[in-house]
Amino acid sequence: MAKRFASLGATVVLWDVNESGNEETKRQIQDAQSDARVFSMKVNLCDREDVYRVAQKVILTNKRSRILIFTSNEFVLGSRSSR
């Protein structure tokens, strides 16, 4: 999914607790598309507060870009107001 989004020109932020796996996916994306904007962040997807903490960090560091979708092979993140 991340590779497809990157090929369409999206900025991709990879999240996982497995840093080496994230870095490998990042490398694969950059090898296939040298101008890809891809970042890797460690986050425990089983810890709701960690997910929201890292999501806030992504939002704050990308103020000039709209975040259109958060997606995961593990879950879909809903509105924070639904907590």
C-alpha cells in the first residue's frame, strides 16, 4: 500500500514498532522512486496513546501539507472525537 501511494506522489509516513522493517520499506520506495517523500517512524500500533502521540507529531511537522488519509494493514484510525 505504501509503495502504491508513493508512486502516486503522496508523502508516505511508515509506522511500525519494527524499525528495521520500516527502514527496509523506505529504502525500497526510494530505490524505485528517487524523488519519493517517505519517512519512517517507530510507533506501537497496539497502544492507542502512542498512535495519537505520533499522529500529532506527523501533523505538526507537516503543517503545509494536508493529511488526507491514515491507513494501516492493522486498523483504520477514526476521528479523535469518537474516543
